[in-house]
Amino acid sequence: MRRLKCEFLVVGGGPAGSTTAYKLAKGGAKVLVVDFKRKIGTPVQCAEFVPIQLYHQFKEFFDEEAIAQRVNKMVHFTPWGEVVSMDSPGFV
């Protein structure tokens, strides 16, 4: 068994865990991310969407560096196979 040494263990490689791990590693920390999935990020299930109205209401709490992209439309893939496209201004 191989032993890994790290300063931080992040459990969950979703958007929040990956962002946390990235910021820690960027600051020089040794970080290990573990996730239940064999390949982190697939299939995409949640993109951590923040509606524009919520962003404006709580703007002072948002870190601008955490915004990956601006969004105008979203496509939802429902569990029953329906694909729904809608206008959804906000951020990921």
C-alpha cells in the first residue's frame, strides 16, 4: 500500500470541493481530493449556478475569482429524459 502525505484532504470533487482544493494548492498547500466517482466531474449533475438576482442581492459575499463563467441559458436534462432549455442569466 502506498502512503500519501498531504496537508489537506478534500472529500468530494464537485464544484465546491474542487474550488477549495484549487485555492489551497494555489497557495502552496499539499492537497488530496477524494471522490466516490472514478472520474471527477462526470457525469455533470450540478454546475453550482447562481441566478443573477441572487448574485446582485448578496454581491458583497461573492469572490469574483470564483466565477468560472457567465450564463445566459441553461439546458436541463430531466431524469425522465426530457430536455428543457430556458433563459437563465447568472453565473457558475
